Amino acid sequence: MQTLCHLNQFYCLYQDDAIVAIHKPAGLLTHPTKLDRDETQFAVNLTEDSINQKVYPVHRLDKATSGILLFALSSTHARHLSKQFSTHQIDKHYLAICRGWIDDSGKIDHPLQYKNDPIAERDRKTKPPQTAITEYQCLAHSEVNHAMGSYPTQRYSLVKLTPKTGRKYQLRRHLNHTSHPIIGDAQYGDRHHNHFFDEWFGHHRLYLAATELHFTHPTTQSPMQLTATLETTFKTTLSTLNWRQKHPGLAISHCDPN
């Protein structure tokens, strides 16, 4: 089942003279790529059309991941922000639904092999595993009455993820490494649980969303905090699992430039 991109979930979170931040729907590419030649809509183009101005990407989100995407409005500002990302001066927080009951909190310190783009980087030599660290905090547990294999019920966790490094597919690969794969992850997830959620909710999505971004403004040097709401499909699942009642703030979207 394909992830449907709901463009009505695309909107501007914050804009000033130096930056613009948008909410990227799941299923929308950040920018054109050789691996998705048939795609015609991208977050870069939609943002430029929305504000009638050229934007400069400073990071990316996987196609299947929804949430906050930040752009600079000049090449100078882009260099400033890109340096913050590359030197890990930016704090990013994600919400995910994973299989099983994960510990209350912890750190995943597991090196990851560099993932080559098979088309764009076909001649690139294999690199040794790179340091990769993810911190996590479990927000809620749920047990569902659904038999699968030898288990009469299924357990799931709502988890806040904070990557301390920026490796390709890091969060998805780290959760898979701990045997708590993210639901809806076609590459690193559990196909049986993915199928169960697809059938249960009538749609397919990766349950991973970039919900918070903390950085330094490129011109004012003020600390910035952006927070985005979850997509409707994500919130519906939280409600069904009785998690929105426990965490009502998950539905809030705001920007705090202080």
C-alpha cells in the first residue's frame, strides 16, 4: 500500500526575512531525486510557490516522514544554518510509534554503515561504520487485542526520539536494531505489524514525524523553537490507542522565537 500525500497538510509554520519553515506531509519529497523520476511535486517547489521566493534547503526529511522542514531565504543564511546542522548545534525531536514496549528512556549508541544512493553515488567507495547516537523517551504504552503469530495481543509504544547525529535513516535503523521497529516502515519495519495497521486504519503511513526544531536564528542569533502538529492520520491513530487523551499537547502547533 502506497503512502498518500495529503497536500492539504502542507502549510507554512514560520517566515521572516531570513528563513521559512513548513510542515511537510508524509509522501512528499523534499527536493527532486534520481530515484523518484516520476514525482512532480516537491517541498522546495511548493514552498517557493507559496511565498513567491527562492528557498535554499539546509536539511531534508525522508519522503515518508512528515513534519518540520526548514529553508533559508539566501545562500548566506543557508551556509549559516547548514553549519549548525553539520556540527550538531541543532536539536531535533521526533515522535514515532514502534512495535513492543520500549524502555522508559535510554540511548542507542550503535554505529551505522554509510548508505549509498545506488544511482547518484554508484562509484563511491564503501565507508566504515559511522558513529550514530539516538536518545529516546517513551511517552505511552498500549496493548491491542489482536492475535498475531503465537501472541494473542500486540504491544506498541509512543516514543520521543532525539537524534544526536545525522546518519541516513538513522532513527528507523536504530529502532529496528533494538527490535522496536517503527510502524509503517517498509524497509526496516515488521511487515506483519505494518499490514495490521494498514488494515486497521485503512491507510498506509510511516509513523514518524519531525515535531520540534531548536536552532539559532542566522541573523538575530536568537534561539528559535518550532513545533508542528501531527498529521490527521497520525492523530487518528493516537486517539484510537488512547494516547491523545494522555498527551493533548501533541495536537498543538506553534512557533516560539524566544
